Amino acid sequence: MPLGEPPKSARSKPALGRKSPLGEKRANHHPTVKPIKLMSYLITLGSREGDIILDPFIGSGTTAIAAVMTGRHYIGYETDREYVRIANSRLSEVQLQLL
């Protein structure tokens, strides 16, 4: 994916040890990206393999990626075309890895 402008933040400095510091351009520039490991854990707490996970605000696709990685299906909605592009790119990469 091409690099995009970083998300806006009220913080002036990135957190210590952060892999993608604030202020730097990055491929996934959604402002509230969640860890895939966290979303995978939450999905396994509330669903079974084969279930459908609904994400009404899919953003950059982290919940959908976690759903695929844990054997679930997903439905996601997003109104921002740029975030849809990011989510589709991330999902395509994960689905190729799982083949």
C-alpha cells in the first residue's frame, strides 16, 4: 500500500517503544487501529468457528482480519473510501497467507 498522512493526534510525542511513531507516513494511517491479537481474543470469547462477525465501522479491517484468522466469517461497513481500500488490501494479504 502507498504511504499516507499519519492520523492527527493530540499527543506531541509517540509512546516509548512504539513501532510506528506518530507523525511518520505509514501504509495503514487509520487513526484507531486495534491490535489483531486483541480482536482475535475478543472474537473467540463471543463466537464459535463458522459464525459471522459484524463490524459496522470496519475502518482498516482489523476485526475482519481477526475473524478470518480465527475461522469466522465477517460483514463490515465503512463509509470512507480510503479506509475501504486499506481494509481490502490488508484482507487480501491475510487471505493469501492462509491459502
